[in-house]
Amino acid sequence: MNKRINFLDYRLIRSFIRSRWYPGIFQWIAMGVFGVIVVELVLGTVNPSRNFGTSMTWVLWWPLIPVLFLGLGRFWCAVCPFGKVSDIIRKLVGSERPMPKFLKKYGIWLIDIFFIMITWSDHIWGIVESPRGSGYLLLLLTTMVVVTSVFYERRTFCKTLCFLGGLAGNYSRAGMLELRGTPEICKTCKSQSCFKGDRITEGCPMFQYVRTMDTSADCNLCGNCVKTCPNNSIRISPRKPTAELWGIKNPKMEHAFLAAVIMGIVFVQNITMLEIWQDILKAIGTVTQTSSYSINFTFAFVILMGLPIGMLWLTAKLATTQISGNKIRENFVRLGYAIIPLDLAGHLAHNLFHALTEGKAIWFNTVSLFGYEISGNVSLASTGVVQFLQYAVVVLGLVGSVYAVYRIGNKGKWTTLLPYYALMILFTVMNIYLFSLPMSHRV
Amino acid sequence: MIVRKILFIVAIISALGISTIAAEEVVDHSEMSQTEHQGEQEGHESEQTEHQGEQDGHESKQTEQTEQGHHKEVVEIPPNYKVLGGFAIVNLLFIMIGVYMKWFYRKGAST
């Protein structure tokens, strides 16, 4: 039998994860940087090109986050400042009541709705391009964290309300790292301390029971189970990217829906940053008979968000005639997960543009915190290089999605899965076309 | 149980209330810069038309915009302490509720 690599077999890694330094040391660093970012956003310059908070959030962190999810799963959530705020509040003043049933039942749907609302608000009120708007968004999220942590146990906010958590969950399914228990050891366990915790360490903050956990979508890699497991059952292993998508035991509509929603958000982000966006708005204005930005944007937003969902539904309907016995809903849900690699690629490719063409702004604005003024060209790479990388990333996403379709479809004949292959190719072509057009900058 | 639900709803409403204030602020800002610069179109339209219609390639767009601060003149505005104070008060309020529930209400109930 092939023994899987387990990073916890390395003494140094195991000792570090079991120590009180993990993930605390990363959390406190992230908290410190987060504090400076928030202060700069709400008190600093309103010029996004000069604001440290804007460049750190939207030029560095947002482009980096999909790479982190792909490489390290939800590790970011273990060190996230909002999560740390939640931990502190719960420790000091938390009531530790059970998570409300409606949050348990509709959590991911709420995340879907929040994500859509935040994207819409961003374009209506210009959150990303306004340092103050970004700052207020972070403060609003902090308030939601405080409220949920005062009343409810563990990381209720991260599990059921955080839009980034929803994104993290979906992307981490395609990630290259997994934490699991060893079934032979777990089935003899009587303590269940991974879920309940022990005298020193809290149980799984994401409400997971390692014995039955078969997804990385809800594992923050916080190491609590590694610390509390008395039987050394936990392993942290590398895996093939997208591997989890191939055999999801209990596929859920809300997850497939979120995958389609993320594709819609990628479209919205791309199209609204194109130079031809103003022409598109004018064209919409002729339909709506108004020049109101809010109305015309909302019109475009509904279409763009509905497009991938409609396309997935249509594909599921087409595939129903191909895959006999499967219902539309079942096809939609099962194969909706296959969009995730393309979501990741689209998100990453879009933000590569910002990271590479505005990257030096991070350095300029960081040194300006210490009183040094540097200005000049903020680009790190030429447009040609950026576009080449964008296309390459999207094509990689296509490979991941097409292979996921093949595996989710039980390695079925290509003619049977043709509608899904066609859908993935269509999404790829749409993304590549959008990346080929001139785009505006964030800072 | 009902009290808890009401408190939770109040919390969400307060949080959303603050977001509305924040949103108003952002709208105000965009309106300000808009009046400063063009004063003829609404919202984002005004900011983006500046760059529009004169470039035809990705490259030319980049050279023009990648110089820091070349987007447009930005009118500096002071921090909005009312909004920040609102956030602080709401957060402190809930922390105080937490303190009350953890250190007084529950301890009182258990004795």
C-alpha cells in the first residue's frame, strides 16, 4: 500500500504545530498589519494610489489569497485577523451558545447573498477604489464578528457568514493540502477531543469532527486537532490539485451555486474595469431609458451574475438527455463543482493584472509610512507579459475544470459529458476575451 | 431565548445601519470629486470618461496610468469621526452585553 506523505511525521513541523506559537505567531503578525491597514484606510489619504491600506488590501492581499487557498487550503482563515478577533472576544466575553439552527441550515446561502451584495455595493459605492469605503467594509465585518462572537460558540461567523470564508471553502476544495484523521485510529477513539477540545485547547473552531471530515472546505489548518488528539491520528498531506472535487460524497446545491456565483463575480469585476465599460453602460441606458449609474449597473450586474448560473442550468438540462437517469438539479449540483478550478483561475488572472501592473505601489506606500516619498511607475511587468500569464492561468484552470468534469462524470464517454466540456471551454473563451481587452487600474 | 434573538436582530440592524452611513459617506466622496472635476455626469461615469475615448491599446493605457497619482486630482478630506464613533459605540455596546451576560447574568443565575 502506498503510504501518503504526512508533514506531521517531520518532528520540527509537528512540534511547531503543537506548540502555542502556532498559529498565534502568524495571527499576531496579521493582526498588527491589519490594524495599520484599517487605520490608514479610515484616517489616511483618500487617494487610493497613495494609501497603504488600499495597496496592501487590493493589490497584494486580494491577488495573493487564491494562491494561498490553492497551495495551503484555508490556512489563511487560521491566521485571519477577523478570526483572531473572534477568538479574543469569545475568550473574554463570549456566551458560547450553540450556533442558531437557521445559520446552520442556511449559512452558505447567506454567504452567497452577502458575496453578491458586497460585489454590488462595491460598484455602487466604490468600496475598492475608495480607501474610506474599504475601511468601513473592514469595520463592518469586524462588527459582525464581534456580535456573533459575543453570543455564539466557536467561529460561527467564519463558518456561516464570512463571504471570504465561502470563497475559501470553495477554493480549498481544489487545494493541494488536506488534513484528515487516520480511520483505523479514529474508529477506536472514545475521547472525541478533536471536536470537544481539552483543558488547554479549544475544539475544532469550524465545528468539524475529524473522524468524519472528508473535505478541506471547512478545515482552517489551525492545528487544534493536532494539539488535542491523544492518539496521533491526524495527518496533513499534499494531494493533487482539484482531487477533492472528483469524489464529493454529499454534493450540495449551495456550493454549486456559489461556484457559479463566483464565475459571475469574475465577469463583473472584469467587465466593469474594461475601457469599453462606459460604452456598455450607455448601451444599457438606451434600454433602461435612464443615465443613472446605479440602475444601469444593477441591470448589467443581474445579467452578468445570472449568466453563469443560467449557463450551468442549461448545460445540466442538455446533459440530462445525455446522462440518462440524471435529473437537471442533480447534474447542476454534481457538476457545478467542476467550475471551481476556472473560478480560481479567473480570480487569479484578473488580480494578476493588478498585482503586476500596480505592484510597486505596495513598496512606495509602505516606505511612505516611514516618511520616505518614492514615486514613479508602479508596474512590475509589461502588459504583454501580464496577458501571457493571464491566458496561461486560465488555460490551467480549464485543464483543472475539464479533468474535474471527467472524474465527476465517472470517466464517462466524451460525448456524454460534451455539454460540460463545452461549458468549461465557453467560460475559458469568455475570460480570455475579457483579458485581451484594455483594463483600468485599481490604484 | 426571545431576548437573545432580539439582541441578534438588533445587532445585525445596527451593523447594517452603520454600513448605510458608510455608504452615504462614500457617495458623498464620489460626488465631491465629481463636482470638482466635471460636474456633469453621475457616479463612476464621470471618473472613467476622463480616460475614455483617447486610447486604443492596452499599452498606451498602462503608460498613462501607471505613474502614481496620475489618475486624477484627489481632494483630501478629513476622517469621518461620526462614522468611526458609530462603529466604536456599536462594538463596545455588544462587548458590554457580553460582559454582562458572562460575568453578571450567568453568575447571578448560577447562584
